[in-house]
Amino acid sequence: MEVSVFAVVGGLLVVGVLGYVVSVYNSLVQVRNNVDKAWKNIDVLLQQRHDELTKLVDACKGYLKHEREVLDSVTKLRAGYDQARTSDEKIHLENQLNKAIERVRLTFEAYPDLKASENFLQLQGRISVVESSIADRREFLNDSVNIYNIQIERFPEVFLANAFQYRRKAFLEVPEAVKGDVKINVA
């Protein structure tokens, strides 16, 4: 009779541990898939922005012949983004592209004729709309990444996460220039 009690208790313990492991694994899969979904949603907007940037760069080339280096840097980063295979590679390139876009914006400020161009104004407006959408999606992506990173580092989930090679994900950064104070000139 004692053997059967130990067998039942042991069986329940094994079932409990397996249930816990399955629950942890399913939770890890869920947070990983949430990050992937958030990335796919923002990736669509980033692709739209990259397409618009190409048009903006083309519209500005006539005005900015001697600013070729700035425009070429944006073009190269955009091409690198299209060739990137993983979301981590794309996030790294996107963070670099954000910095390059800020340099382009500063360059545009020096050209009043360019700012008056109809094509430039339309493209700049379109990019502003896309940038606003990206900001919303960036927040959702970074929240998902944060939850994922916490989940894979919590005890005892860390053991299962390491066993299945879950690795930290990178955050999509906000360019420093965007964080600065907005200056409004009222002339």
C-alpha cells in the first residue's frame, strides 16, 4: 500500500513539474511571438518611410549637389535595411538611419528654396505622418521587447529560455534630436 501512495505522489509531482515546464515554455513562445508581431507591424511603416525617403532624396538632389555625402549615407543605410535578414540587423540599421535622417533635416534647414518646393513639402508632410505612426508602433515594439527580455531573464524561466536559446532583443531607439526641446519661431 505504501508503494502505491509513493507512486501516486511521485506521479502527481512529475505531472505538476511537466505542467509547469509546458506553461513556462508556452509563455516564452507567446512573448517571443508578440515581439515578432510588433516588429512586423513597425517594419511595414519603416518600409513606407524608406520608400518616401528615396523620393525625398531624389527631389532634393538638384538643390543639394554639394551635400551628396549626407544623401548617400541615407541611401546606403536604406539599401542595407532592405538586405538585412533579421529583425536585430534591421533595428540596428534603423537606429543608424534615424541619426542620418536628422542630419538630412538639418541640411534642409539651410536651403530656403528647397523648403518652398511643392514636391519637397508634400514628401515632408507624408514622412511626418509616417513618422508619427512609427513613434506609436515603436512604443508598442519596445514594450513587447521589454516584456520578452524580462520573461527570459526571470528565475526559473531563465533555465528553459537558455535551453531553447532565447536571447535578449534590442530596443528600437528614439534619435536624440527628437528628444530635444522644440523651438518655435514666430516671425
